[in-house]
Amino acid sequence: MSPVSLPARWRSVLPHLDEPLPPDRSPEATAGGEDTGVSVNLPFTLVRQSTQNREFWDIPAEVLDAYRSFRPTPLWRARRFEEAVGARVPVYVKYEGGNISGSHKLNTAIAQAYYYAKAGVRELVTGTGAGQWGTALAAACAMFGLRCRVFMVGTSLRRKPYRGTLMRTLGATVHASPSELTDVAARSGGGVNSLALAIGEAVEYAGRTEGAAFCIGSGETYSILHQSVIGLEAIEQLAALEADVDSVVGCVGAGSNFGGLALPFFAESATTGAPCPRLVAAESSTTPKLSRGVYAYDKTDATGVSPMEAMYTIGSSYPIPDSHSAGLRFHGAAKVISAMRHRDQVTARAVGQVEALEAGRVFTRSEMVLPAPESGHALAVAAQLAADGGSARGVVACVSGHGYLDLSAYQQLADGELSNEPPGEQALVTAMDRLQPVPGLAVVGSGHGA
């Protein structure tokens, strides 16, 4: 493992994009509608971090103090994993699982709790899939004296009940989604288990509760900014090792750990003029928004009242097949990741849960670290690139979280009970046909395989 200093500033990729991100729309906007000026219920600093073409943002002292309890995080060359997968080039891993939440999510949870507390908010409400984000927000709220309420995808909570226990231990109130607390859940008929619904429940609950605010930690531009500490550390650590990589890999639900690792490499390349490594998003084959989706305006949650965002999406109405990688079961990708995907600055590969968990099992046996199923997708793609000639010099991958609360998935893998359920082609077409294209673009499959 290599030494590294804790970054004192976050780094934004926005100044290095060719054009601004497409503006959000109100749900009522027509296909040809312009910016509607949708209001954003966020602390002003988070709004600025999402919209200003400012590259560096000082990390507040209180946030840095909290980071020091678990950052910098380790990066090492996974030599035994290389041997196990037949790699022809080095594979480096950046491990984000060594904190109370067990994942990278704590990087933005701490920052957001700090800004919301300064804005006078008393309770943060959120939705979570695998539970890593809910756990991170519960921890951050405990740090800054805020109440926390979490709506967690019900199937995931039942599989991983100790996620709920950990969140409650940190002081949070936890509900299985769909719950009996919201109208949006009632309209779902009680049979839908998706991150979009859990987020929708949180949006509705926060909107009607005095002193509360909805908070999310994956696809928003400010969240990806906060995650840039991952890539900033990785660049310094690789330089200390005199390592040369030409592929950067992270798994993608909405895009925070992938963006956190990959986008600082893009910004560094744009600044120095050095070639940029290939930025490869590893997604679930059940939710292939970047490899089979369309670039269009879509909902971010199930309420239908939140702003529509320009994203690569398979459609918010698509019934996503069940899988153990609940953190990847989101229909769309972050708007900054989607914009870069449209410009071929990001590529994507879809991975089935069996392949992902098998990669995780190999990594556990070779590197003595148990990765989350979501991180197994990144490891599977890293192994492919290192073994099949997809990388000429080296690969760095983000192992975004540990899998100690996902052991039931590994048990089912060992028992031969898992399969890869592909998306239904006609259901995908139907869900995507309803979407509004980003102006000037046709609503067609991207076809951008990595």
C-alpha cells in the first residue's frame, strides 16, 4: 500500500466539459420545452457546487476532521487477484469499505449533513437500496446532531436485516419500502421494490414534514464532487508507486463511486494534456442504462413531482428484475456521467450478478477482502480488461464497499441458487418509448459497448 495525503479540496469536472449539462425540467415540460427554472430545495452551497464552472472547492474544516477518521483509504496492487484471473497487466484496487458505513457513501454523507445542519435543517430523509447510503447518512446525521429517517428497498432490507440494525444503532428511523406511510407507496400497489420508489417515499415524507429535508447521495453533481477525494488520492498513490494505468473502473448505480474515482483522472488529463485513461462504468445487466439505454429526460424517483433530468436511462417505469446488487438497481445514470457517456468520454460494460459475485469470491480468496456485490461488478470488468487485452498498461478499480452484510448472496452463489435474469426486451422498449429525448438527439439505443 502506498502513502498519500488527505485532499484539502474537492475537484470538479464541470470546467472541463465541452458544454454545460442540459438543464433540468419540470415534469410538465413538453418534449421541446426550455429550462423551466425548477426550484431546488438544497443548501445554496450544494446548488453552487452543482452548477458553477469552478474546479476546486475547499473542504470545510469540520468535514476534513470527520474524513480523517477513515481517509486516506488504501490503494494496492492486487497481485494474487491478477494471477487468479489470468491478468496480463497490473490491477490496482482503491478500497472504500473501511468505515462505519462500509462504503464510499460516507464521503458525501458527511459533507451534506454539514451543509444541511448549517442551513438549519433538523431531520434528513432519504431512500436507500442496498443500505450503504442509508447507513452513511445515519452516521453523518449522528456526527452533526440531525435526526435521520431512511426508506430502504424492502427486499434488500429483508435480505440484509443487520443493515437496518446498524442504521437504528446510529439513531436512524428505518422503514421498509413500500411502506404504509406515503401516498406514492399506496399508488404502487405494494408490490414494487425499487430504489426509485424508496426515494419517492423519502421525497414525499420530507416534503410534508416541518424541519425535514430530502437528501440523496449518488447521482447528484455535488455528491460526485464530494466523492472526488477517491480519485485525487488514487492519482497520488499511483504516482507514488510509479504505476501507469490506461483503464479506470467503477460500478454504477447512479454513478457516485465511479465518478469519484474516474472524473479526477479526466480533469487531470484535461489540465496536463496527458492522455486520459479509458473510463469504464461497470453496471448490472438487470439495469443496463449506459449500455442499452437512451439519452433522454426522465424522472429520478417515483413521485412524478421532482425535476426531470437528462440521463442515460432504461425508463423509470421499467420493472427492474431482482438481484443482490440493490445499489445498482436504479434506472438512470447521473447527468454528468450521462453527458460524458454521450460524448464517448465514458464507456460501459454490463455484468450479471453471478459473474459479479464470482469475481468477488475470487477477490476474497486472493486478496483477503470481501467486496460488496456491487463492487464485484467493477472487479469482473477489471479482470476482463486485464486478461483480454482491453488494457495495455494497467487497470485501477474502485472496490466501493465491503460485503459482510451481503453474505447471503455469497451463500446462494455457493449453493448454485443464483441466475442472471436479463431485462425483458419488449418491456425495455415500452419504458423507453415514453421518454422525452434530450433536444437534438434521437431516442435510440446508444449501442456504445466498451
